[in-house]
Amino acid sequence: MKIRSIGYMIKEGLKNLWRNRMMSLASIGSVTAALIILGIILILILNINSLAEGVKEQFDAVQVYLEEGIDQGRIEEIGKEISQIEGIKDIKYESKQEALENMKKRWGEHGYLLEGLETNPLPNSYIVFLEDVQQSSTVVSILQGIQGVDEVKFYKDIIDKLINITNFIKMVGLVIIVILIAISIFIIGNTIKLTVAARRREINIMKYVGATNWFIRWPFLIEGSMLGLIGSALAIALIFIAYRYVYDFITTQMYVMITAYFLPVQLILDNLIVIFLILGSGIGALGSILSMRKYLKV
């Protein structure tokens, strides 16, 4: 394809945008709205997944907290008793100092907040890994009966709830996105249809003098893709501003345990740019193709 032909197609596509300004604005608005909702759902899913993985990494085991003040000898005896329980795959001892250091790492850039503690409030503990989570109730019951054990915690119910919430959001979000994408394709298709109807005579002449089908179609594909890309850019900008505001608000309010699992703004932006530009241009091009198949007789 000649450079002059490419220039002509791009020029015609941009002209079409201006000729049907109101419908173009409606198309851009529909794509923007669809992608904003998609972005919100994606952000929810990504952050809930991050939270679920963080919680699972931290709590996907039985945490056995030991009583304050017991000597090292008794701590080692408790470890031997735990290792002999049926259904336990492995155990790991975590001193109170190690627990504090691990918490600082999990808090990331906010870990310095823990350095001002006068005393370490965390207990010594054993982290118990199970062979099968179905045996958790039996193992926890035995662990609670060991002398020197202060508390036993297992967070399987929290993990299960987070996974259920994630799956529910994915399902509802998918239905909403499919509906909104269909509406966007319909509106963009109508925008292209108006352009085709207005230029039907010109198109027939072009066909008569030897223009190929794709030479005629390309300006309309460019028009549809431009509509989708503009809508994508607007959606990315609005979501970026909103997410940065929410993230900064939560961070400045010192909700450290929450922000530890929140995905950074830049990471969210990097994901959205790729997904939205591909999806937006795809919606626009698809709307153009469907419209031309039905109304453009060449």
C-alpha cells in the first residue's frame, strides 16, 4: 500500500469524525463509560486478588501462639509435640523478634512505624503447615490442648470468603462488561452507518473507477478505531486520577494494613493502558466492520 494511500485513508477517517460530530461524541462517551466500569471491576479484582494472596501467604497455615514467659526448653518440647501430631506436614518456629521483622517487611514503606515500639507485643509462635486443610479442625483441637499454647489461629474461612467475593465480582463484572461493549459497538456502528449513507454515491463512483473494497473500507475502520482510542484515553485518564486519589487518601489516613495489599498506582496504570487501548480500538473497528457488512454494498 502506497504512503499516499495511507495518508488519504487517515485523512478521510478524521473527516468522518468531524462530519458526524454529535454521533462521534456519543460513541466516544459510550466507549468511555464501558471502559470506566471495566476499569473499576478490574481494579477491584486485582486488589482483591492481591489481598487474597497476601492473606493466604500470611495465614494459609495454623499459627500457634505460645504463652509469654515460658523458657526455651519448654518451647522446644512444644515443637516436638506438635511435630508428632498426625496430619502435620511441617512446622516452623518464629520468635517474637522474627515476627516483628516479618511484619515490618509486609508493611513495606510503612514498616518504619513499628520501629518506635517500646516493647515487642508479638508472642513467640510455631507456624504449622498441614498435609490436608480438611484435617484442620482436628489438628487445631489437639494444638489447643498442649500446655504452654496460648492461642491457635487458622484463617481458612477468611481466604475462602475472599475467593468467593473475587469470583462473584468476576461473574457480575463480566456480564456488565459484555452488555456495555455490545452497546458501544451498536452506537459506533450507527455512527459509521450515517457516514456510509451520506457517502453512498461517492462510494459507488469510487467502486466504478476501480477502487477495491478494502480501499473503501479502511477510512471507516480508521474512524471507528479512532473513536475507540479516544474513549480509551479518556477512560484511562479518569480512572488514573480517581485511583490515585483513593490510594493517596487511604495512605495518608494511615490505614497501613490495607495499603500493604493495595496495588501501586503505576502498576494499575501500566495494566490499564495496554488492555484499554487494545479493547477500545477493537470495539471501534468491530463496530465499523459490522456496520459495513450490512449497509455498505461494494
